[in-house]
Amino acid sequence: MRTVRSQARRRVDVELVEQPRLLLEALVRGAVCADVLEDQAEASVIAALFVDPRGVYANLPGVDVWGVERDARLYQGPHPVVAHPPCERWGRYWNGGPSARVPRRKGDDGGCFESALASVRQWGGVLEHPEASAAWPHFGLTTPPRGGGWIMADFAGGWTCCVEQGAYGHRARKATWLYAVGVDLPRLRWGRAPGDFVRLDEGFHSIEERRRAVKTGACQRLSKRQRAATPTEFRDLLLSMARSVPAARRLA
């Protein structure tokens, strides 16, 4: 009987000694798991630069929105980016078109495109701009073929292509050039999207000519907000590209 009591007492003593150690190990494991989960969540964050803070990128989990108020030119990482720098001064009507009342300079965007380009090159991700953007030749980027397909854009690891956002839900064809660095390059819906689309550019020569066409129903108009909008499916495509940036590049 005495032997049984001694053995029971030893078991109790061992448990009293072991419990704090086991508890400490559990706490350490829990802290490590929490750190891992936090690191994984942090690694999946994408910075959406030069976007409408009330647009399609707003309130998405894992998306850090940089609108006008935050000034995306100040972005300093460390997350991969999806960049939509302003295009007004780089497009076909960079001078404002027939309705312009003040002189404008081509490329005068306050350094937005240059900043977006630098962010994509440093942190990885993708930049979107209209087809025929004058920013491509200005910054030495190769013009992509209209029919689609990724080609080398520069000697900084960049790739470029042309794709129509109409193939992803936009009401207009909205041919778009992409510039990507450090991402998995997906096969997109190349070429002319099937279906009927609203034209973004009717090629009018004056304000009055445009007004007459709208008044008579000769053309259908999209608002400025509708023209600039990014379809949800296209947004998700760009985010998935940015999320494919390797973790090693994010920590570089």
C-alpha cells in the first residue's frame, strides 16, 4: 500500500512540474501560429494605386486602397501593386480635345505614371493604361501587338500586352495596355471581344458635331465615371496577377 501511495505521489509531483512546461510550450506554439497567420495575411495584401476610394477596389479584404487623398505617388511598399495612374494627359486627347479652354502639355500628370511604373518595378505587380498611351514610348516601353500576347517591354523585367476590357464586362471595348513585373503571366482573352459595344471615341471634330450626334441618337454616350470604371472580373484578374508575386520579391 505504501508503494502505491509513493508512486501516486511521484506522478502528482511530475505532473505539477510538467504542467507549467507544457503550458509554456502551448503558449509558444500559439504565438508562433499567430505570427505565421499574421505574416500570411500581410503577404497577401495588395496596394491598389491611383484608384477611386469609392470604386471597385473599396472595402475589399487584403486590398490597401490609395486614392487621391493618400497620394499614391508617396507609396513606399512593401506590397505588390495594381496601378491605374491617370491617363488624361497621355491619351489621344491629351490636349483636352475640341472642348479644351486652357492649353495642356502631353504627359503633364504630376509624375503619377512615373511613380506607378517605379512601384511596379520595385514591388512587383501590374499597371493598366489605355491602348496607344503616349507613356509607353515616353518611358521606353515596347508597344504591344493589338492582337494580344505578352511580349518583353523593357530590360527591367517588364512584360506588356494589349487586351480589351470589353471581354471582361465593360460596356465599351476599352482596349488596354498592361505592364507587369514579377507576376505569373496569364493567358488573357486576346483579340477583339465578341459582341456589340459602346464606342469610347466617336472621332468628332467639334463640340457642336458631338452634340448633334448625341441629340439625334447617332451615338450612345458613357459618362466619365462609366468610361473609367474597371469591370469586377478585370479587377479580380489584376489582383490575382499581383498576388502571384513571389514572397521573396516582397521582402527584397
